[in-house]
Amino acid sequence: MGHEAKTTETTATNTAKTTTLVFSYGTLKRGFSNHVLMQDLIRSGDASFKGVYQTLEKYPLVCGPYRVPFLLNKPGSGQRVTGELYEVSPRGLSRLDELEGTSRGHYVRQPIRLLKEEGDLETEQSSSSSCVVEAYYAHKSYEEELWERNRRRSFGAYTEKEARGYVKRNDRPQHLSFLDHIRIFVSSPCD
């Protein structure tokens, strides 16, 4: 679902929008370390906050090396995940893709169905109240190992508790790639 420059081109879904709705469930959320990128995008007019949303289906949300959060594309497992929805321009999307390492096999951006966070989501709501947006999922090359390494346990929101121990990218050992860090993490014994 890539979008090109700020024109009125239509996307693959035949909408006449030049923006993309992106679900943020981890460090890009308000109050977390990578939110500075969202703040920059908002200041430049390349992003806007749309609200707090929750996944319609259950998904595993787990932590990998350095307490980095990963959403696993395993609908039906895990919990409904709460996060923030942002509308981003093509330029903003490009910057998010770069942060998330989509061209390096770190994450993949794919559709996800969300519900607006309004009170009790345990009650069944009609599908008309849901929307399909984009989310960054763990890459398939390590997704299953990450799920096993987390003992098939997940959480419903990346909070201060889950983020405790998070190490910013520049503070991690630089002689290894992020994928090397993931491989080491998934092959190490559980805590």
C-alpha cells in the first residue's frame, strides 16, 4: 500500500487519499522513546494523532532484545492490543519505514483491523465500527522463534512496565546488526 509524493494519486485500495493510517503499539507512542519522530512528523505536517485504538482480533505483542516491542502477525493468539493511530503523509510513512527497518527485514508493514477505544470492548461490536489500517509486524523470518522465546505469552499494551530496560538504538552494541541481536535473543534461554 505504498503511496507516492503529495499528489492526488489513488492507492491500491482505490481511495483518493495520499495519507496512510498507521497503528503504533510501541516506542512511537506518546511518552516513549521514539515518539520524538512522531512529534517531528506532526510539527512538519506529515502526521496527525487520530486517537487510541485496539485491535479487533487478538494478536501477540511481545518484547525482543533490548525490550523492543514486536507485534506478531498471528491473529487469534495473544490479546487485543491497544495503541495509537496516526495519519501520515507519504514522506512521514517513508520515515517510519526507515525507523522500522522494512527494507532490512526487521519489520513488515501490513494491514490490521482496529476498533476505536470506547469503554468496554469486550462486548461484540458491529464490523462497521472497525477500520483497516497499517501496522508494523515482526518479520516472518524470526516471528515464530520470537513467539516461542516469549513462551507464547503476550501483553495487551506496551506500557512503562514492558518498556523497563528498553535500550535505544544508539546505545546498543554497534558491531552487530539488529537481526543479529534478534537471532542471539531467540537462541538464548528464557529468563
